[in-house]
Amino acid sequence: QVQLVESGGGLVQPGGSLRLSCAASGSGFRTYVMGWYRQAPGKQRELVASITSGGGTNYAASVKGRFTISRDNAKNTVYLQMNSLKSEDTAVYYCNGADLIADNDYWGQGTQVTVSS
């Protein structure tokens, strides 16, 4: 059973930065497509960024140029560096791991990010 544990959320002022981390237990991490999603109150969960096993990345238009996703396979960890944060980035951020071989999908418990002055 794979478990994903997020950390690094919190309260930050507009224009500030945060780095989210997601640590995965179990084997197989290096083969997963990893992603960060977010869900704001009253809105649907949306993809923020994803990274393939080979390091290919994809970003939502709203965060491109401000957020950077990366992974460290030796540590079974994926990161989301968030810069130039805006109030509209306020949401619960979820880590996702997609095992395309076994067709399994894993989610973390979420971490709150609040951007406010």
C-alpha cells in the first residue's frame, strides 16, 4: 500500500513563496506520474502541475512561470516550489501518484495553503 504525506503548507503574504513536499512510502515511486492538485472552497479540484518518471513536466496556465514541480527518486519525494503567490492560489493542495502499470491512483491527505495579507 502506497501512502503519500504532504507537508509545507501554511500562511504566506501575496508575493511570497512556499515549498510543498510529498513523501511516498512503498516501492515503485520512480515509475509513477506524480502530480499536485488543488481545491479551493466551492470549486472543483484542479491539476496544478505534474511530472513523469522521466522528468517531463506540465503546468496549469495559471501557475506557469511561478510554480516548479520536481522529484527526487532517491528520497521518494516530489516537490512544488511556489513563488509569487497570489490570493487566488489559496486552496488545499493534494499530492497524487499515478501507477500507470497497475492502474492505481494514490492521494495524500492535503495541505492548506493560504495567501493573505
